[in-house]
Amino acid sequence: MSFYISLSGLKGAQTSLSTISNNVANVNSTAFKKSVANFGDIFSAAPMQTTNQVTGQGVRVQSIAQQYTQGTIETTDKTLDLAITGEGFFTVKRPDDGQISYTRNGAFSVDENRFVLDTTGARLQVIPVDATTGEPTVNGTTDSSALTDLQVPTTLNNAGTVQLTSVAVNEKGIVSAVYADGTTVALGAVAMASFNAQDGLRQRGDAHWVSTLESGAATYGTGNQGLYGAVRSGALERSNVDITDELVQLIAAQRNFQANAKAIEAANTLTTTIVNIRS
């Protein structure tokens, strides 16, 4: 039995090492959220058995949970680099299959058609606003069909010769375009998403998540209110991995692995001794 108990400990330590290794590998990944392996003991006994005379049967991995703590904000001075301070996620949609995902990686750029894309090629979603006042026409919706792709025209109203001069994004996520004649047009409000249980989100890689039954449906709104964090233009959120803490955890996991390996070695020595006595 001790072989299998120690073997479960080895597997647990290996899982912990893998989790820590993944955190360390992504220390420079934009908006990466570190993970923590949670463990529980294995115990079983017969109904009529006295449990205070029964040892445990090892350890098992209960979950590998992501930690959605705030990462460090790094200034880039690029207008379409957006960071979230607080809760919430940016909403993006893949143009090929229409799948919606959520991210905190705000490294956005424009394509040849002037649509705003993230690093995976998905289009940033915005809530429609009044072009003059910038007030959202939809508030607190759970209907993703109410969102639209953000497009930044190079000319006023996509017609004429009045050229675009600058783009601005405020804390609420209102995207405004300023043109050569001084006209300011509100293009949309960055669609911020919040969830009742964000721990239930499913990872997709590249700092993207999709909603599940456990997370609940997304609620969309504008930034700097309620559960939605403020939007900061000209900045990016870095990984929330603390390299010093990870190295300490790495040492602990390594010692745990070595201890379980020693336990297996001791059990093997005892078994060998017993076999030799019988022979």
C-alpha cells in the first residue's frame, strides 16, 4: 500500500511542478493569469471499520485554479493598447466562425479594413453609442448580438476627403475619432464582460477564455462602473506571476517529490528484506 500512497504523492508533486513551470514560462506573457494546484487527501474505510485506525491512501489533484488577480500595468503610449484596472474582460469575436471569447490582453491593432483586432485576429466588440454624445444605446445587456465590431474609418463617415487625425479612448471605454475639420465622432464603447463565477471560465490559450455553464452568461456593459473595471488607454496589463514566489514554490515541490521518492525507496528496501528472509 505504501508504494501506491507514495506514487500518488509523486504524481501530485509532478502536477505541482508542471503548474509552476507553466507560470514561470509565461512570466512575460501579456495579461497571463497564474494557476495554483489544489490537492486533497484520499481516505476510505468500511462502514463498520474504526476510522481512527485507518491511514490515508494518498493525495489527489482537486483542481488547477487560475488566479485572476491584477497584473502590473505597463505604459506603452499606444492609443489602442488597453488595460483593465479592476474586474472585467474585453469581448472579442472571431470573424471566421463568430465565436466570442474574453480576454484581458488589450494589445489591439487595425487591419486593412480598419477593424480593430487583438493578437489572435479576433475583432474587438463594442456597444453602440450615440455618435454625437457618446452615450451607449444599450446598457447592462446579456445579448451578444447587440454588440458590433469596432471599425475606425480613415475618413469622416467613410466618405469624402476629411481625414482621420487621432483616436482616443476614455476610462469608460468610449472610443472617439477626431477628424481634420475638428469633428469628433464616438465610434462605440468597448464591451466589458463580467461573470457571476469567473473561476468557471474555460481557458482557450493566448490569455483568452470562453464562458461555460459554471461561469454563467456574460453581462456586458461599459467600463468604470459596477463590476466593470476602468479602461486605461496607452497601457497593457502584464502577467500576474511573481517569479520569486514561484521559485520558492518550485523548491517546495521539488522537496516533496524527493521525499515521496525516498518513501518508495524505503518501502522497496523493506520488501526486499522480507523476501530475502523467506528465501
